[in-house]
Amino acid sequence: MNILLICGSPRKQGNTAQILRQLSIALEGETVTMVSLAELHLNGCLGCSVCQSDLEKPGCVQQDDITALLQQVMEADAVVYGTPLYGHSYSGQLKLFMDRHVALFKFVDGGDKAVEEMEILSFIRNKPVALVVSCQGPEEHNTELVAMQFEKFCESSLACNLGTYVFPWCDPNVKGSNYSQDTLQRLAAWVRSARA
């Protein structure tokens, strides 16, 4: 199984990166690739809708590192996105990348863009995806927005949502962080059992 882990933290050695590394260990025996958005050249979505003009293939007019990474997303059997909680949401790096996913799904019909009323052609339809969130505070009354954003992303892309996995009370210096092994094992089990 080919599993892609995408670290959306600007901190290359931060909690999110450490959690994804531990997840990689828990997925021993699978082919796991980890990509750090902090090491890539990323541009924001231009909102130009050129990607929507060709229904036969994904595409974007921008030629930055996201183009190749979106190809990896399509080729992976499962994708785990990771982010620190910033302002109850994704990090800026991950939000930018999630916006660029629009090149992978086409809004074929439905004028008002209400997802439940649209016909969508998706290059990641049924792709098993999950979200890992590290945060310095609690899960409750803190991570609901980011979980809802990820759920909406899955609805509009037609990806298979394996869930949002929160790792609360992370030490900002990483050294004192104690990541839930139960949560890591639960996520690893879901990812192993999923097939695109």
C-alpha cells in the first residue's frame, strides 16, 4: 500500500512532523512517503478557474511544487494530511495546499456551487484521506472548525474521510509532548484497512 503523509507545519521538527514520523513507524510494512510543505515552493490558488476548463485531466496554470505533489496525491492509495492548529484552523501552508486541490475536482453541473446539488468529477473520488491535528490546548472547544473544514473538503472532492485525529496538549518545544499511542494505532489501522 502506497501511503502519502503531508506535513503542513512550517516547523520541520515540530509536533506535527514528529506525529507523522511516529505514524510512519506504526505503518511499518507499507510504502510510506512523507512530504514537508515547508520544503516546497508553494503558490496560492489564483481563483482563475482554468483548471475547471478541461474535464479530461487535472491541471493548474501554475508550475510550482504543488503540481507534482497533487500528482502524488492522485497516485497514493491513502493520504494523511497533518497540521498544527493555527487560529482553530489549518496552518497557512496546508490551507494553501488544500485550496489548490480544486484542480483535482471539476464542478460539472450546478450553478450555485452547493456541493449537494452539483455533479462533480473528481480525480480523488473515494481516495481514503485523514487529517492529523497537533495543538497546544485541548481538543474540545478548540478543533471543531478544522475538523469541519476537512469534512467539507472531503464532501466537495468526493474523497473518503477516514477522520480527524487530534493530538492535544503538545509542548511548543516538542520535548515534553506525549502523543497518544492509542490515537496513532487507531489511525494506522484505519489507513491500513482503506483502499482507494
